Amino acid sequence: MALTETRPETPAPSPVGATPITVDGLLGTGDHKTIGRLFIGGGLIGLVGGLIVGIAAIFYANNYDDLAAASIDYLPQVWSLSRDLVLLGGLVPILVGLAVYLVPLQIGAPSLAFPRGAAAALWTWYLGTALLILAYVFNGGPGGGRRDFVVLWAAALAMMVGSLVWAMVCIATTALGARTHGMTLERVPHTTWGFLVFSIVGVLSLPIMMAELLLAFVRIRYLHLPIDQSASLTAVTDGVSLPPALYWIGIPVLAMAADIIGVHTGRPVRFHRSILVVIGLFGVLSYGADVVGLGSVRGVDFENGLLVFGLLAAVVPVLAVLALTGDSIRAGAFVPRTALVGALLSGLLLLAATVVALLGLVEPIMGFLDELFPDSIDMTNSLVLNGTRFHEGIRALVVGAALVAAIAALHHWSVKIWGRRLAESLGFVSILAAAGGAVLLAAGEVAAGVDDQPWLPVRATDDYPAGLAAISLIGAAVLAAGGLVLAADMAMSLLGRKPAGSSPTEWRGSTLEWATPSPPPVGNFPAAPIVTSANPLADGELRYADGTAWAGDGSSADDADQPVAVEAGEEAR
């Protein structure tokens, strides 16, 4: 389906910073670019806060001296708050913000589908996040001692999840129904395709979490679950925190890496359709809601055949995307920019997560073989990692991959989003800190799993080696430092640097977002673009429906020799 309506004329773009920002302008905005920026900014604050709280959770879990003797154990609340903020208050909103901003630009649409709905989702998410933090502050959340605030936690988290689901509906609808002339699904940029798959999987899986939160609300509110047993509600987020479901946030990682690598090597990825297929396959394998959902009601079945298959097969699409994009690295020029290095590291971290997760399959596979050959298999020496802190190591790698990908994306599209460049030096520091911290944290947590340390939020046993605990703590601190450096980089860029100008092709990109000024004006394009390939700027054949051609500077130019006109209502196929 393509967007074919005749578009209204849009005013010429104003210089960056020329339009004053007002409170009523922000609250009443329907511009997808403003909504995307607000999602990115709020998500970055939530992510940094969640990573800092995560340091406290790891310290709390590993300190078995004075804190272990405390009459009240706050570990479930601290750990749960970190989990909620890092994923649903941080990484997912950042990815949603990037999608809200970029998808309409990449497919040649003047706006996002249901822009007011997306704005409502934004402010609902902000309100839900504020209420969630309030619930924890007043002794609510899983393991909390005040029933009303445990109830508030369930309602606030459901509000956050519901708002993100609605934002994803807007993103998916835009990608499916607002594409410009000639922009078939086979021609959409990898980033748009990745956000489409990401949104569809989120729309299918997150409502299951909302249902469980509703169940938790009823169980706590009407005394079906004693307040001293509310710590079990930490498992509510297992549906997006355990692999293969956790790989859901890795879908945009692969997609953005493919686009960024193609631009910064100067060689657009040749195997466009193949990458679309493997990203879609990765999305299918990451749908794990039925496998690991409803964790607070029933335990996770790690011997579930679907879970085993999903973990085994997930390595293939990640490896395939890295291999297919490797052709651009081989044939192009490798310029060590923050965006390119970050794209490569994010893909490698995601690959490491899928490979290390295979260690958790030793027990179920050996158990299956034991049933077939009871006299030949010795289960006493099997590696048993499920139900230990091993899962936190996998989560650290995926979170690190998503954070590094976000850093790379924000540097790659910084001029397009804010009209300002982010600092390369700070970008490298944030990427190295995020990647290094994720690896250290994963190493410490996987080693803790091998040492048979219980899964958080249960405290480590008193024989837990202090060296392993220190590795996890240092890794968490370095990972959080990566997020802090990114926040400082963005703040310094927005407040201290002059606008970079309106050059649309900062990196000589080949997709439609680089055919507009930076940042784009209202309406994005002077008229509906007409494309004939997946890389219209590289092919030099971009035309507009009003009969003009792209001039290479974000504007259109008269092209009397090759006029192109598209009737209103005509559908490009």
C-alpha cells in the first residue's frame, strides 16, 4: 500500500533554532520529529537512572555482611526498579523514539500515522514512568511492604507498556500504509524494516505482560497474594528479559547496523533483500512471550522445546547479517567513526549474547538424551546454568548491544535529528565504556552462574568469590558510565555547539532521510518522492510528484527534460 494523496505545500525550512520552543507547543505537538526527540531524551534519562540503580542492586546482592542481616530485604525492589527502567523506561523508548523520527523520513511520508495518538503515547509513558518511580519510593513494587503502592506499581508499569504498544502501532501502520510512490516493502531501508518487525513483535508480546500486570493488580488489591510474597512479581518482566524473548530489542540493532555500515564504508549493502529476510527471521525467533511469559504465576520451563529451538536458531540470523554487511566493509573504505565502530560492536555483542546463551541448553539437551539413552548419559556432570545468575550475563550483553547501537545511531543521525553533531571523542568513550562494561558484567554473571549462585533477586551465597563479585560490580559501573557519557555528549552538543547547518547528506547517505534539510521542515519533503530502488540517492534518480528532481541539497530543482507527474490517487506498484 502506498501513500498517494496530494500533499499540501509546506513552508520553507527555518534555520535551526529559529523557532522558539514553548510549553504549549511541546504538549500539543503532533510533529513526529518532536515526539521522537522527546522519546529519545526521556528514554536516555530513564536508561541512565536504571543503570545506576543496577549498580546498587548488584552491590546489594553481593554484600552478605551487614546488609544480609537487615530485617527488611530491599533487593527485590532495587533489582526490579533497575529492570523496569533499563528496558521499559530506557532502551525501548529510545528505540521507539528513533523509529518515530526516522521511519516517516525513510519511506517518504510527510508525517507519522496517527500523530496525535503517538503524542498521547508519549505523555502517557512519561506519566506512567513517574508513577512507577513514585511507587518504588513509597515502598511499593515487587517485595514492597505497602499494598497500595504495590498496586500502583502494577498500574504504572501497565500504563508504560500500553503507551509503548500504541506507539508501536503507529510505527507499524506508518511503515505499512504510508510509503511513498515506488517504495515497496522490498525497497524500504533496513532501519525501517527492522523497526517494523520490532513493532509487530512488541504489539504481539507486550500485551501478554499487560495481562499479567492486570492479574497482579487483582491478586494484590483483593488480598489473593499476601504482601510478604509480592517479591514473586519480579518475574512479570521475564517476557522481555529472558532469551529468546530478550532478543526482541536486538532487532533494530541489526537493522541500524546494516544501514550505518553501508553509509560509512561508502558501499551500500548489496544483499538488501537477503538482510530483510534474515532480520524478519530473527524477529520470528525472538517472539518468546508464550515461552517465558506469565513467570509470576508459573515457573519458566527451560526445557520447553520452543525455547530450545529459539535459542539454537537465533545465532543464524545474527551471524548472517554480520556476514552480509561484511562485504561492504571489505569493498569499502573503513573510516573509524563512532557510528561505524558502534554498529560493528553492537552486532558483535548481540552475536556474543546468542552464542553464550547456548550454554544454557546443555542441561535440557542432555536431559532429553538421557530419556532416550538412560544407560549411556551421565547427568551428574552436566552444566546446569538455568535458574542461576547466568541469565543476567546474557541480559547484560543484549543491553550492551542495544546501548551501543543507540550511541552509534544517535551519532549517525545526530545532524538529521537535532541539526548538531555529537562529539566523536566522547562518542568513542561512550561506546568503549558501554561495550567493555557489558562484557565485564556478562563475564562476572556467567561465572556466578557456573558457581551456582542463585538468580537475582536472591542474594549471593556467603561462599561467592569476592573477585567474581567485583567483576560484576565494575562491569555494571563501566556500563553505566557509557550511558552517562552519552548523556553528557548530547547535552554539550545541544547546549554548547553551534548548529551544523542544513546539509542533508552529512555522510552521503543513500536513503530518503538524507534528501531533506537537517533537521527536516514540517511535511518533511517538498512533494511526494518517487523512488525506483532501495538506494534512490545513490542511483541519482529521485524525483518528486510535482515534476521536479532532487537537487542534492535537500531541495527540489526544475527538471524540464524529464518531467515526472503522478496523479492524485494513482498507486505506485
